[in-house]
Amino acid sequence: MLDVLIIGAGPVGLACALETQRKGLKVAIAEKGALVNSLVGYPTNMEFFSTPELLEIGGYPFPTAHYKPLREDALDYYQRVARDEKLDIRLHEKVLKLDGEQGNFTVSTSKGEIPTRNVILATGFYDLPNLLGVPGEDLSHVSHYYKEPYQHVLQHVVVIGAKNSSAKAALQLTRAGAKVTLIVRGPEVSNSVKYWIRPDLINRIAEGRITAHFNSTVTAIHPEAIEILTPDGPLTIPTDFVYALTGYHPDEALLGRFRVEPDPTDEACAPLFNPQTHETSRRGVFVAGTVCGGRATSRWFIENGRHHAQLIAAYLAGQVLGSAGQ
Ligand SMILES: Cc1cc2nc3c(=O)[nH]c(=O)nc-3n(C[C@H](O)[C@H](O)[C@H](O)COP(=O)(O)OP(=O)(O)OC[C@H]3O[C@@H](n4cnc5c(N)ncnc54)[C@H](O)[C@@H]3O)c2cc1C
């Protein structure tokens, strides 16, 4: 029987695994996809906003040739940490449900059952896009994930959203030779866009290289056009491809199946948990990383979420081995 099963091999799940293992606990990770699966899905050569030392886990230095690491640097870094720590990681094994009580849980996965005393949910947020809920959103030329610009060169691309991901995608697509139209629900490019990206986007809009429609919403997507409602009335825009980059949210159904209650005072439906231990309303079930913020997915990220691992490890060591804080 494991002392703790961690669900999700993202940066924070890995941090939880190595910190609990270093305390002497018997630990494994179940991950439904590849190692650091969310990062695998990020855009090719994406530059992190954080400098490398803020993405480090377990005290492993993260040397990079760049001031800000690229996605590829981070993929390499986290797999080296996982291998050096000899973590027991069960990849492509999706966790489905949890039965039993603290000390005697059974976790059901796509491959079987795993007995464990405790569980840490480090399931992130990147699997479930916030849908527009309009007709045509399920067409094959609509994606909620942006990878790279090259398949869109000399084509008309609509990008929906005005936060960091959509801003970066619109700029990269434009520079690669696509004709980009940006659809923004609010009156301007979001103030949350990083200070070195926002003026770049605003200037490209001002010089006419990117067409932007503010205070506008999408009403329908067709195979060769998109319909939007602007302050001046409805508009149909011809398009070859649509990127709906309107954010993501955690798997609330999984949290529900785990009987983790939402915090009734939190508008983002974040799970209720003790901030000292990260234990949820269900004893023996812990949350770590981005999932702790519910729908407020920018509340916890790698920089601050990685520290959840030490809190949980210290508490669990006390619970399981009677050595709290050691
Ligand atoms: C484009 C982009 C750029 C970013 N840049 C930065 C940055 O510069 N600095 C920063 O600190 N943060 C950044 N972030 C945020 C950061 O990447 C996330 O906050 C971080 O990945 C959270 O780590 P996590 O381990 O909590 O979750 P994740 O990395 O999302 O990992 C969760 C894991 O759980 C797995 N999983 C989910 N459900 C199940 C299941 N049922 N069974 C098994 N496994 C499951 C997933 O496959 C995934 O591998 C960025 C995010 C994006 C999208």
C-alpha cells in the first residue's frame, strides 16, 4: 500500500512526489498523459514568463542559456528531476474515482486499482477549455490550443481572447505571415497581458497589421467564416482557422467524484482546503498547484504552487510516520 498517490505529473505533482518521498513515504504518481503533460501541450518554443530559478523544484538548479526558459528547457529540466529522484510515475494512467477512507483508499484508474493511505490532487487546469458555447465551435478548423504558426502562413486566422496566450498567438501568427483578426469581448487588450507583450500587440493593431474588434462577441462559426456581434452590429469575417483562446478550468467533475467540497465563499469555486496543510474537506485528500484556485487559474502557478509540496509533505510525514516538521 502506498502512503500517498499523487494525481498529475505536472511541475507541482512532481514537487509533491519528491518532497514526500524525501520524508521517507512510499509514493507514486498517476498521470493520464505524458510527463508534464500540460507543458507538452504548450506552444512550440514558448517562452515562460518566469525566470528559471522560480520554476525550480526540489532544489535542483535550472540552468538555461536564456533569461527566460523555453518550453523545451522546462520539459528537459522536469524529466531530469523525475529521473534523478527515481520517482515511481505511472504514465498514461487516468484516475477516475476514489473509494474508501483515509488510511485505506482505493483509487480506480484506466489501468486498474491503486491502494493508498492518502491522495494529492495536482491535476492542474489545462485539459478543459472554457467553451464559447456557440454553433460551429466543434468544427475541425476551430482549436482551443495554439501550437505554432506555420500551417497558417498566408491564411486568414481569427484569434478570440485578449490575454497572454491570445496576444502571443496573434503576434506570432502575424509575424509568420498570417492575416490575423482578433476578437475581444472587453474594451481593450487585457491589463493582465505582460508589460512587454501588451504594447507590442497594441502597436500592431494601431498600424493595421492586426485587425481587432473590441466589445465584440462570437455568435457562430461556419466552415469558411465567423459571425460576430460588434457595437456597430453583426459582422461576418471570412476565416480559414479559428483559435478560441478563452482560458481553461479544472476538472470539477473529478473533484466532485472525490467528494472535495468547493469553498462556498469563493466565486471561483476553488476547493475548500486548510491553507496550512492543503487537506480538503475529505480527510486524507489534499490539493496542490493550480487546481487549488478553482476557476481562478492564475491564482496558483508554478512559481507559488510548487511550495504547496513542502507543506503537504511535512504534514503527511507527521501523520504517517509521526515525525511532523522533520
Ligand atoms: C502558455 C502558458 C504559460 C505559462 N507560463 C508560466 C510561467 O512563466 N510561470 C509560471 O509559474 N506558470 C506559468 N504557467 C502556468 C503553469 O504552467 C501552470 O500553473 C502549471 O503547469 C501548474 O502546474 P500543476 O502541476 O499544478 O498542473 P499541470 O502542469 O497542469 O499538471 C496537471 C497534470 O495532471 C494531469 N491530470 C489531470 N487530470 C488527471 C487525471 N484524472 N488522472 C491523471 N492525471 C491527470 C494532467 O495531464 C497534467 O499533467 C503558464 C501556463 C500557460 C498555459
